Amino acid sequence: MLEVVGAKVAVGTSRPNIGLNIEVAKLQTFDRTVSKVLGFLTVCKLFIRMRMRKMVVKKQIQWGLLYI
């Protein structure tokens, strides 16, 4: 269960059995607009949780830095 609370994302303990075939929107390059920081971070977290959860943290961080 995925619940969005303000700018925070809470993931419940029960996860449906889903594969990697879910389409995820491509992350937009961060343009340094202060008002878009929380949205950018939320999209990063969602993408990592859905598509990169089995990768080591170092690879996840490197991926995120590509869009900054």
C-alpha cells in the first residue's frame, strides 16, 4: 500500500507481488528550482523503490546524481 502524505511517501508493509514490468515515468533533470525540490526527491524515491530496490545504495545515489 502506497500512501502519499504531503511531500512524504509512506510504504505499507504489505506489498503486492509485482514484477519489473511496471512502467515508471522518466525522471526529469532537476533545474535548481527551489519549489520543485520535494517533488524531485519524491520521484527519485519512488523510482528507486520500484525499479532499483535490489541495487546497492552506491548505485542508487549515482543514478540520482545523473539528474542533478
